[in-house]
Amino acid sequence: MAETIKIAVCDDEKNIRSYLVSLIKKQGGECGITEYASADAYLSDGKEHDIIFPDIEMGGSGAGMDGMGLARHIRGMEARKQPIIIFVTGYEKYVYDAFDVGAFQYLVKPVDEQKFAEVFGRAAGQFYRIHRGYLINLFHVEGYDKTEVRMANGDKLLLSRYKYDGFMQAYMDYISEESL
């Protein structure tokens, strides 16, 4: 079975979660989406995700961990796969805090569809299927040859000979985009 990009939407407002899910589905591609009403629900689920869309302020003060706390918690878990974090919030004042936790992007509510498509496209360009069973984040590639890709965590993954040329192009595009 082919892997998909695993996406989490974490917001205490159901209508915002539904809107974000609809925007993700409009982008097409292979995505598995899970919704969470709180940071605690996300953490207790224990699933790993490739991309997470947390709201920075969930449920107000005293309602458990907010999105920024969730991001700090995730970044502190070294053994765990690190997802791309794209904050979605109504507050511009947290933009600098978002980058302290290595956020990929920061979207302000109400989320503009065109801006969302652009940000999502860049985040999902970071992924490439090197084999029927392997979808990788190009950020974590340490090296490769004709038959395998070596990841930063030490994993050596089989590179399909049919995917080699496409992988090379995607990786070179990713590297050139990162160097801008």
C-alpha cells in the first residue's frame, strides 16, 4: 500500500478545522487528514504526521496546551519524526515566536485560499515518493546513489530505478529553492 502525506489539523473551532480540511482536499494529491480539537488530543493520539496545521491560541488561557506549546513539545521530542509546522491563527503578534520553533509558515485567519495553496504546495514539494512504499521528506536526505537514499536518521531506503530520474530532479529543485 502506498504511503500518503499525513496531515494534522489542530484547532479548537470545528468550522476552522472543516475549512482547512476542505482547502487541503482542494490541493489534490495523496493526503491522509486527521482533525484534533486540542493540543492534548493530538498528543494523546500518538500518531506521527508529516505536516501539522496548529492554531496558536486554542481554547483561551487555562484550557490546556496551546498551539505554540504543542510546537515546542514536538520540537523537544528528538526521537520522533519532526513534522512541518504551519501555524494558522488570528493573531499576527506571534509571528516571531513561530519561527523560534522552526515553523515553516504562518497563516493569518481568515486564511486566503490562494495563499494557502501556495504555502501547501511548497510544503508538499518537500516530499517525494522514491518507491511504492516510501514517501520521504527531502529536507532529511543526507545522500543517495542509484539504488538507495540515506536519511539523516541513518535509514537507508530503496530507491526505485523508475523513480531515480524524477527523484534527482525533485531533489535538485529542492536544493536550488532552499539556497535562494
